[in-house]
Amino acid sequence: MSVSVVVGAQWGDEAKGKVVDLLAHEADYVVRYAGGSNAGHTVCVNGTTYKFHLIPSGILHPNATAVIADGVVMDLRAFVAEADALQAQGVDLSRLRIGLGVHLTMPYHRLLDELEESQVEGRIGTTKRGIGPTYGDKAWRIGVRVADLLDRDRFAQRVRRVLQRRNPTIQRVYNAKPIDADALIDEFAPYAERIRPYVCDAPHLLMGAVERGKRLLMEGAQGTLLDVDYGTYPYVTSSHPIAAGACLGTGIAPNRLSAIWGVAKAYTTRVGEGPFPTELTDAVGDRIRNRGREYGTTTGRARRVGWLDLVALRYAARVNGFTALAVTLLDVLSGFETLKVCVAYRLDGKTTREFIADAPALARCEPVYEELPGWREEIDGCRTLNELPANARAYLQFIEQAVGAPIRLVSVGPGREQTLWRD
């Protein structure tokens, strides 16, 4: 039995999509367990780039069944656009499954998200994809699920009920045009038929697969530092990207997990608002951003860039219990004479090596750096760890020792072949 989880170890955008694609060749099921269309996973295969937001990137492997599990929230407009684009690239979606319990991100969720983010005060920097309001309705127990969509009368009843609550807010608080219930119900009728062939009871499907000894790969979205409980609240997502979220989002018991992969860039990035102790706002930051093509797959926004924060990465390892690390975009750091890594914070005159998840306190932290020698050689052509320059290998060893988890995979480019493995 093997159930592996792939988790973002930073603030998201760690190239989890590539790592999932690499591990999925041995999986029978690849499962997305949290988040929604705010995720963006990019996979490059034989010169072709595939972009994923909702559909598990493991769908590229012909032996894997791809499952959107109940912990995910799904925007049907975004799903159809993504499915159409992938099918146009020749991707076979017949092995896709969607859980009955998946909550739907509706047009009013996106509208509320956009209206809230338009307020100058209290802006969080969301992707405006309606993810927070969808999870909010789930918690309020007024959400609309895939199971509801498949029954037109039931769907209509639930939509009308929600809009009785949401339209007054849209009108009176934000002075915006209310959502027309009849038009929305009519628009979504074709979506029901589009997804009906894929719908299943996901928890029973996955629990049965585990009991039969099948190999499952659980695919997270966003990153540990955006977890709604353990991230830099309130600048977080609305779900649980951490490894424990894989159990919550799928129904798989915690004692079934056999491997937990943490994925981290060789430096640090963040999108949106929130504290970022190692952020670089100078020419060095611009250089890393441009070399790393640090622009969001989902939003297109330029990402904030900084030196590697080992305090945060060690915290992520402790929260998740990483059994292996994948370090990505190491090639981006080629050409620097020296590299800085944050090994501690200085807060109010005191030094700490513990991550501070409280956002106002973290915003006051100053990074304590150690400097390591860089390397001038370009490494995107390396195919084994031994081919890396000595200083690149030393950089990886420093990370491994500081975090306390073994580095099993190093990425030096977007292609599958640009991957260095350690058995």
C-alpha cells in the first residue's frame, strides 16, 4: 500500500505540478484534495506546456485515474475552459472523476470576492476567484454541491435559498447589481450534463482503492504558509493545503499516508498581501524574478521574490512531517557570486529560529542571514546531482541539514528530463 502526498512548503507556486507529474508515473490514482481554480500548475512534456487549475496534473499519465475530491471547490466555468483546452491538446479526460461532495464556486462567489477585494481597507490580495466565499458558504451550510447540480429542481431550490442571503449584501453593502436566479439556473443546466459522466462517490472510490493496495498520489494546492490555521492569517487561503488536509479532503485516514513530499523553491516567493521577511525589492529581486519567470499561472501577477527562508521551511517540515524534499528552480540562482539564506529572525531585539505565523509580528521580523558561495555555471543541462557545481551541492546540503528532511529530487528546469534524483 502506498499513499503519497505532495505539499507546497512555502507560500505556493513551488512547481508542485511538475513534481506531481514526475511522481504520477507510478500512481494508479492522482487526487486533488483542496483549493479551487485559484491554483495554477504548469507541466512541460516534450516541449508542450500544459496548464492546470482544477484537473489533477497526473491526468497526463495514461495509467492514472485523476480525481477531484470532495475537499476541492470547483468553478464550472473555469473547469469547462480548462477541460476544453486540455482536450484540444490531446489529453484524454475519460479517466477523470469528480466527487459528489465537491462544492461549486458560483458567479455570486466570484462577484463577492471581487467586491470585497475592491475595498481599500482590509484587502488580502486574493486571486478574486471566489474561493473564500465558496468555503464560507460551505461552513455556513448553505453551499451548493455537485450532487445538487445533477438534480435540476434541487439545484434551483438551493440557488434561490443562497441568493436570498447574498443578493441583499451585493445590493446594500456594495451597491452592485444582484444575481438573477433564473438566468443562473438556466446557465448551469448544461454544466450538469457536461460533468455527469465523471461524477462519483469519491471517498468510497479512494478508500476502496487503498484497501485494494492501489497507489495514490495526493496533490495539494497553494502552500503550507497559506493554510487557514497554520499560515500567516489573515493573508491565507480558505482551506488546508497541508498534509493533514489530504485526509480531510479525501476521506483517507491519516494512518494510510506513507510518504509526504514537501516542494520548495531554491528561493522564496509570495503573491498578494502579507508579511515576507526575506523579500527583495531591488535589482537582485528583479533578476531572480525574471530568470524564474515569476508570474502567476492563474493571475499573471508578478510574484514577490526573496532569498530562501529556512525558518519558514523548517516550520513547514514540522507541520507536515516531510519524509522527502523536492527543491525546484535551482537553476535560477546560477550566476550569483554569493547567496543569502535566512536562518533566524530578529524581533524586538531578540533572535529566534522559530517561525512566527502571527502576521503583524512576522511583518516586524528582520531576517538573519548566512552567506553561501554561489556558482557561475548554468546547470539546466545537468542530469545527475554529481554534475552540479560543488557550491550548488553545498547549497542543497545546507538546506537539507537546516530543514531536517532528505532532498530526494532537484529540478533545474521545467522539463521532465531536467530533474535530478537521489534514491
